[in-house]
Amino acid sequence: MEVAKTIESVRGLVKAARSEGKKIGLVPTMGALHIGHISLIETAVKKCDFVVVSIFVNPTQFGPGEDFEKYPRPLEADLEICEKAGVDVVFAPTPEQMYPSENITWVNVEKLTETLCGRSRPGHFRGVTTVCAKLFNIVAPDVAFFGQKDAQQAIVIKRMVADLNMPLEIVVCPTVREPNGLAVSSRNKYLTKEQKQDAAYIYKSLQKCQEMIKAGTKDAGAIISEMKKVLNQVPSIEIEYVSIVDARNLQSIDRIAGKILAAVAVRIGPARLIDNIIVDTREQ
Ligand code: AMP
């Protein structure tokens, strides 16, 4: 496995692989790798001949007062995980490599970024789409892999790729969970053992939603109120939002129909945690 710290070196390695006719896969991450990331990498290794994992804590997607400085950066452990998983190249640039001067060119996906996490994290998705556009230009992958865990991010990236005719495929991989249902996340490191147990109620609230839809409930407001009841059983949970939206355009819906996304964002102690499920009522 190679570790590329510069744009020039990763480009050189990918160019050589492409000249051998290899299919290039990219897994963009911010590091602090866990089993969620590993499942993306394993999918990439299966589907592609040459896999690049980028590890970059992207400053432009963090707002003021967010956890950019304290975000974990265990590079040595990450490299070991990548090596074991069969990664060909880890691209781990410095912020100066990625942003050599003040960034004044942005990629902004409208509408889809104005709901859910976009409301409380202004500028976040603009940072995500801009850094992904840069990574796609640098690595030029045939396929890039994202997690369902960040459902809005995956939908926004897919739309950017479609709207800007970027020549790659986006594959979205299922959310990997702890045995108690908690979606695995680098930010779970901020939680105590008790807070991790409390955080299991996030998925419980999503299961409640699924059960109610299965039982035939059509009133989204009634489902949201039951989901909030589940979350409110835990005093340490501070709800940011509980939403049910149309999975195609992320607009709120009153009546359950078609493919819906139920999404939750909460704060527990120092961590902001998100999770979601997609329910396709046409499959029920
Ligand atoms: P991050 O390092 O948090 O930016 O995540 C990098 C990629 O891994 C994103 O596409 C995430 O959606 C994905 N990811 C993070 N956690 C999980 C998880 N528990 N299951 C599946 N994918 C995940």
C-alpha cells in the first residue's frame, strides 16, 4: 500500500493503475476509521481493481464552534486498517495541499442542502460538495463510495455528480451499527459508556417509525410525535430534529407515501449524532 501526501503523487499512482486498465474506486473519509468505513472499503475492493482511500479532515465543512480541532486524527492506526483491508493508496493530504490559498470557488447544491442538517449547519454541505468535487478531480475515480449513515450527504453528492456531468458512479453502502443499534461513527468516541447506551434510543426511534409505517400509519406528524416520545425517555438526549421527508427531494411530507427518509439529529453530551432509515412503502 502506498501513502500519498501530495496531489501529484496520488495522480501519478492512479495514472499508472489506469494505464493497466484498472477500475479505480475512491472512498472519501475524514479518518478515525471504524467498521462503517471498513464496510465501504470492502465494497470498493470487491467492485474495483484499484482502491484509493482519502483521509482528510476537511476544514471547509466545519462551522465556527464545531469540532474541527478536536476531531480525532489517528493516522497510524488508520493506515494499518487500510493496509489490512486491501487498499492500494491512502491519499492523506495536508490542509495546505488541498487549500493552498483562500478558497473562493465553491460547488453548491441548492434546495437539497436547505433542509435537515443544512438548517443547523450553514455552509456544511457547500464544504462537503466542494471537497468531494476536488477529490473527484484529483483522483478521477470510476466509482466513489459513500455511507447511507449520512443520507443527505449521499443524496447531495449524487445530485452534484448528475448536475455537473461528473464521469463517475456513486455507490451508497448500508449503515453499519453497534449491537445496540447505534450507528457507528467517529464521533461516538466523544461519548461515555452510559451516553453510548443512551444513544441507542436514536435507532429505537427510527424502528418505531418503521413499525408504525408497517402497521399502516399514514400521518407523518403522528409518527414524528411517537419518535420524539422514544427519544424523550432519555434525559441526556437533546433533539435537534426528527423529520420525515420524501427521499427524492428531502421535502417534508404530511402523508406517508412512496420512498420516505426518516432522519434524526440529536445532541448527547459533547456529540452531535445523526441517523436515518429509508422506508419504501411500495415494498411493505
Ligand atoms: P466520515 O469519515 O465520517 O466523513 O465518513 C466517511 C464515509 O463513511 C461517509 O460516506 C460516511 O457516510 C461513511 N460512514 C460513516 N459511518 C458509517 C456507518 N456507520 N455505516 C456506513 N457508512 C458510514
